Amino acid sequence: MQKQKCVLIIIVLILLSIYSGQGKYCNAQIEQDNQYIEFEQLVQNKRNAKAIEIGDGLFEMLVSKYSGNAFLHDLQGRLKVAHDFVELLNKGLESRQKKSLEDIVSLDILPELPPIGKCEGELDYLLPPAEQLYWTYHESFSHKLNIQKVSAAESIFLLGYYDLRMQSRIMEIANIITQLIITNPESSNLSYYSFVLPLLYLCEDDAGWNKSESLFAQVGSSNLDVMSDFCLLRVDRPKMAFAIAKYKAKSQDKNFPVVDWTLAASTKCIKNQRPDLAERLLTGVIDILDDKEKVVELRLKVAEGYGKCGDDVTAAKKCRQIAKDFPGSLLYGKLMSSYFAYLAKLSKPRQILAEIDSALQSRQCQRYLPQLMYLKWWALRKTNQQILAKIIGEQLIEDHGSSPCIAPVLLAHGTDALSNQQYEKCRKLLVQLTRNFPQTNSAKQAQKILVRLDNK
């Protein structure tokens, strides 16, 4: 009996211990949940400094609690990147700021003060270009942030804390850059550094507006165009460049013509030797157009972009493909003329001769007949078919005397006549060239020959 009483007492004590432990656990959980609620309220009330103070403690507790959680480790890595980026900017820009302040002080206002510069022989800290820093850190932000294997309350807190911390770092960087530009206005390109972290933060949110609009508002209207160009031309974010331009129009109550913006942006890409990026932009518009002629026009712009950037192979292929896809287009003649011109730049006279006759006979190409005849004449001369070239050249001069295409033909025929000692014929052709096409390179060469003829 005594033994049974002892066993019963032990069981009761164990149950009380368990209950007490559960009570302590529940109280701890309630306290933690209350902290999450307090954090959320502080964020909603825009008391960010206090929210960060509480959030830092909660975050460290969760990092310790879930030490093996890969998803939490990913978030921690991003926050470290943001911290390191601020430190890097502070270190990299410190010497420039000192120099700017020194320049201000040394305006003979306080000549007795010693200079506030670096010591002799000390090297400037070299800060990498903004786009290089973007690509250095890009991998950490290149996939969607997905917090798993934590409670729902913890997940909500972690995402909210991440957003708050990132936005705080973004503001720190903006303040650093603003102060430096105030003291050194010539360094306005330093504003690029203030775009790096926001763009990394928005890596997974190119099309979204929930985070983007608040960040764009912090940039300020005067810097939105600069940021848009930075996205487009330096860090390969055309969707974000589009979003920024659209936001600016919206903030100014203006219409935003998508096609016009795309055409202007693609032109910038081509000027900056990025025809591939121009093609991506224009393809996005082409895919939503029903107007076939507009589609042809934009596809031709893509081809011409490659040509302007020196990629004549791609330009020729694209022109030929567009002509095959739209044989009835009003731009068919221009497409074929451009195609053969790119082949000429690639020094492919035999390919031109193999294909050009069908274009010369096409009714759709008649508007571009002078250009096509000139290209055939060029190809014949390149392949040493001088008799046929002379026939085509004389026909071109006869039928299309006002076309600039005949300028090099007149020069070639004039020099041929000179080599055959046909001086009057040479003079007649070269005078016609200099009179009708004075601004061409052919005319400049013809003028030199005429001077020598006059001195004979």
C-alpha cells in the first residue's frame, strides 16, 4: 500500500512538472507573439527605429533557434550584403568627401587652418563601378525569397523585418550619396551607387508595384530618368527601366505611350552597342501588335540595330527572314536592298549575284532599283566581270542620273577612261560627279583627279 502511494505521488509530481513546463512555454510563446504584434504595430505607425530595435532582437533569437534553416540563412545573407555594401560605400567615398571638404575650406577663408587631406603617398581607396557592385552581389538576390520550416507568425515577422531592414539600408546609402554630391556636385554620377541596393532588393519584383512605388518616390523625380537608364544600359533590367518610366509618368499625371518609350529606349541601346537588348525591348512590343506593317517596321529596326553595331551577319539574316515572312509588305523593297547592302559589307559578291536578279525583277523593289543596280554593278566588278559591270553602270547613269548611288559608278568609269587615255570622257564623267554630288567622298577624289588633268 505504501509502495502504491509513493508511485502515485511520483506520477502527480511528474504531471505537475509537465504542466508547469507547458505553462512556462505557453507564457514564453505568448510573450514572443506579443513582440511580433508590437513590431507590426510599430511598422504600421512608421516608428521604424524602435521597430528595428525590437526586430533585431527577435531576428537574432530566430537565427539561434533555427540555426540549420537554409531559408533563414538566405535571408541573413542578404541582410549581410546590405550591411557590407553600406560599409563599402562609406570606406570608398570617405577620401573623396575629405577632398571636397578640403577644397571648400581652402578658399582663402581660413588660411591658417592646415589642409584636411590624405597624407603624402597615401592612395585613394578605389571604389568599383556601381554596375560591377550590382553584378557582384546579384547572385544573393537572384531567386525568390521563400521562408519555410518556421511558424506562420515567424514567417510574417521575418519577411516584414527583411523589408524594413533593406529599406533602412537603402535610405542610409541615399543619405551618404546625397551628402557627397552636395559637397562635390561634379560627382553626380555617384548617384548610380544609390540605385544598386534598391535594384537588388527588387530583383524578384520587376513587375510589382507594392515595393517599387515607395522606393521610386524616395529617388525623386529628377533622378528617375537617370535610374531608368542605369537599369536599362548598365545592369540589364529593361523591365525595371520600363516600370520607373511608367511610374514617373503616373506621378506627373501624364500618359505613358508604351510604343514611344520602347522605341526611344531601343535607340539608346543601339547607341550603347546593345542591339540584343534593343531586340528584347522591341520584341515585347511586336508580340502585342496586330498591324503587320508596323511589325515589319520594328523588326527592320532590330536588324538595322545590329548593322549599326557592326554585326552585319545578323543584320543580313534578319532582313532576309523578314522578307520571307512578309513577302507582300510595303517595305519588301527596302528589306531586300538592305539585305544585299549587308552582304556587300561582308564582301560576298558571288552571293549577291546569285540572288539579286529576282529582286531587280520584282515590282515591289522598283523604288529601290538604283540601289539594287549599284549593288549588282559592285558585285560584278568585285568578281572581275568588267564588261557586264560597264553595261550595268552605264544603264544606271543613264536611267538614274540623280541618284547618289551613281557617284561611285561615275568615279570608277572616269578612272577607267583615264587609264585608257580617254581624257575628255574622264573629264566629262568627273565633272558630272563633282557638280551633282559635291558632298560625297567620290566627288572629293574626282576633284583631285581633275586638278591633275588641268595641269597636264
